Amino acid sequence: MLIFETVMLPLGIGTEKPFCVWHLTDLHLMHADGRDGAYENEHARARIPVFPSAHTMEEELLAAFQNAEEKPDFLLLTGDIIDFPTQANLDALTALLRAAGCPYLYVPGNHDWSFPKGYHSEEQIQTYLPKLSAAVGQPTSFCAVMHNGICFVGADDSRDRVSTDVAEKTAEVLAACKEKHIPAVVCLHVPIQSAALDPEAKRVWRAPVVIGDERADEATRAFCDAVEENANAVIAGHVHFTHDAPLDRGRCTQYISPLSAGGTVRKYYIV
């Protein structure tokens, strides 16, 4: 059964009725069929026990999107909606976005475009990131969407870093939003390092699972600085648990949702 968590997000947009944003992350769909090879189908079978409720949650989401009273005004998807880029999974992803029937922003996760064999290789980058972009109908590296007076900024950090190009584009958009007093929400798959997040992330994963920590390169550090300085909020996933806390400078709160494969969907009511 889907579990809806309600989170109030005060951005000062000045509307009488709260603006409802649904956040999906880490649904980890595992579809494969005859269009995919033997390796892909075997991998799909092996992964089903890891997220046994994922396909049930997919069906419940599709049903929820048909409920006029429940439909979101905007949909955020922060990666790993599919567990690997089989054609069957990419088709399921497209169908899910069409069923939502509302504007959306998609940020890629580390699973969306890669298989374990050759994980994040240059060949997979060239082969599967374009397929993911075609499936979602948006660029995967960087995308900024204005809706209801809010700028939603999506940046690809699925490789635990941010490219120089994405860092520069993000900084430019956020600075312009701040100058024009436009609320900006940065959407990521991998969350930004903070003193509040680190202890829990390390306890759960026993490995680095954030960006902006001691491993970060110059571009990723610049990206994190721009977000902390100019964004109003960060929404992310990846770590599979709930965590809402200000980033270290205290100017921007980061909201992390648990995995949707477990049935959780967050509803952000923005006012």
C-alpha cells in the first residue's frame, strides 16, 4: 500500500491554495522481456528479491494518478525509478510519466542508466544516458523548469560528482533566481554532505554515499557552494531513508525521501 507523507515547504510563493508536489525516488523497477538479452533478463530476475514490492507500488501509483482528487500539481522524480535500463524498464518509465498527467522534472540516478557489468563505463554513458533522456523527454544532465512561480533545477550527480558544465549552469540559474526573488528548489539523486546527514549515512551504508565530502573535485565543491548560497531547498533520494535538515551553512534545508520501492511517496505542499 502506498504511504503518503505530507511535508510543508514554505517558499513564500503567496498562493491561497498550497501547491502540491509529489516526490518519487528509488522505485527500482525491474522489467525485462524478449527485447533485452539473456544477461539483462537474468539480472532482472536476480534483483526482484531486493525490491519485492516495487512492481506493486508501480501499479498503485498508476491507479493513484487516475484519482482526480489526489493528482499532483507537479511531479519530482529524483532517480533510480528504474533499476537498470532495459527497454522494458524504459517503456515502463515513459508510461508512468504519461499517466501522471502533470508537469515533471526527472533527475537520473546511478541505476537508471547502468548495469553492474561495465558499471558507469564510457560505453554505458554513451549508450544509455541518451535512451534515458528519450524515455523521460528531458535532458538528463541539467534541466530547469519554471512552474507556479518556482524554479525547479535538476542536476545530474548520479556518478557521485557534478560536471563543470552542470556546476556552472546551476550557479548561473540560482544566482538569477535569487536576484529576481524566485524560489529555487534543487533536485538531486545523491544528497549533499552535511554534518547532520553524515553519521546516519555512514551507519546505514558503511561507505561514502554523498557529494561534497572530502572526495569532491573542484566542480562538485563549487556546485555545492552555489546550492547552499542561493537555493531555497534541496530535494534528494539515494540513501533510502528520510532525512530533513539544514545544510551546514543553515541557509538551505535538504529534504531526503525514503525509497518509493517501499511504498512511500512524499507530498510537498508549497506555500
